[in-house]
Amino acid sequence: MPFLTITFPAIDPVAISIGPLAIRWYALAYISGIVIGWIYARALIRSEKLWGGPAPIAPLQLDDFILWVTLGIILGGRTGYVLFYNPAFFIEHPAAILKLWEGGMSFHGGFLGCVAAVMLFALKNNIPILSLGDITTAVAPIGIFLGRLANFIKGELWGREADASVPWRMVFPDDAKQLFRHPSQLYEAALEGILLFAILAIMVRMGALKRPGLILGSFITIYALARITSEFFREPDPQLGFLWGGLTMGMLLSVPMIIVGAILIMKAWRRKAPEHIEKST
């Protein structure tokens, strides 16, 4: 192996094994992301300073919402993968749709599932949709970060071929071509997870929650830009390959997000602060 490479860390994909019960890193990433996100969201809700008054969402309502958003992530993520990435296979093998343990989740589908969960729960409980969306997306990068780390541990969704100018390039065990590749999962963990979380956290501390929809719009826009950037280093799904003009499915699905996010940001800046915020300032 050339000097300018890093050996892929052979980590057992099973994190915890107790008899016949096996919990994989992928599942643990989802569980940890939801739990840590819930804890962080409760902290944000309890801080009246961040909202300019009482938060429009009660902690108990957030607790109930966790089940809704979890279902949204799972159902939306799987549906998105089936429709966006491999429809031909699942038309021929419909029973495989239920085999979640074999992998196959789409962020864009999971995001749409979250949007549906936010809207339905907010309407049912008389909660402002945009504020609930702000809280949900403020904590979302935590789960994205852990999920990308799980992708790396599993050795899936690897990057495109990298030359010797990339000292951290590596060979992934399941790569039939055994090429030196970018560890694009780590790029996504850094951009879509750490960087996005840091930006949104700073915005929250600067009072962004006082303008409903600002965090939501910023999350959508910044994630889309980060995803498009990462896609330049990520190997396209083999069943799809490159699409129009060398674009990938991840890029194409992210373009509408930039437009929607920009609209939400502009509307949030133009919208007047809620009445309880105006009175408290």
C-alpha cells in the first residue's frame, strides 16, 4: 500500500451483541441521534431568553412529538430510497421494502417524512408549524453526524477515486475495484453534521428562534449546499450512476431545497416578531 494512505479501520458493524440480539452501529446512530437531539431540544425550549418569552412548545408536547418524528424519519427515509434510488429493484422485489436491516435510507425522503410529522403534529396540537420546524432542524445535525459515522463504520457510501495528493485516501473492504477513495462519509459528517450544527447553534444563541422559520430555512439551505459539495467526492449509487451533466441524484434532490430554504429565510426576516416577544423586548 502506498505511503500516502490511511488503512480503513476494520470495525465490527455490530456494536452490541447479547446472544441472538445484535444492535448495529447504524441502528445505534439513529437511537443516539434521537435521544441526544431530544435532550438538546428540551434545553432550547426551557430557555425563555432564546425565544424572547415562553416557548410556543411545551416540554411534554416535545416528548409526544418524538414518536411522530421517529416514524417520519424511518418511513420517509425508506420511501425516499425506494422511489428515488432503486424503484426498479423494489418493483420486482416488493417484500424487500420491509427489510430495513439490509440498509437503504434516503436523507431527502427522511426529511420529507419529518416535514409531514411536524405539520401533522403541529396542527393536531395547535403548535406553530414553523417554530416546531425550527426546533426539529436545530437538533437534526446531531443525528446526521452520527448517521454518517455509521456509514463510514459500515464501509458504505464511499467516495470517488482519490490520487496521491489526498493523504487520507483509503481502500474500502467491500469495494470490488479496490480503489483508493475519498472517505466521503467523513466529509459529510463534518459538513452536514459538525459545521451545520455549529452555524445553527450560533444563530439560536443570537436570537434566531424569535423569527419563526429562520432556523428551518437556514438548515434546509445550508444542508443542501453541504450535500452538493460532498457529492463531488462521493461515488454515485451504482444503480443510478451519474445523471444529467455529471450530476448525481443527491445533487438534483438538493437543488429544490436551496430554493425553499431561501424563501423561508426571506419570509422569516420580513415577518414581525410574535406579540409576546415584542412585549418582552
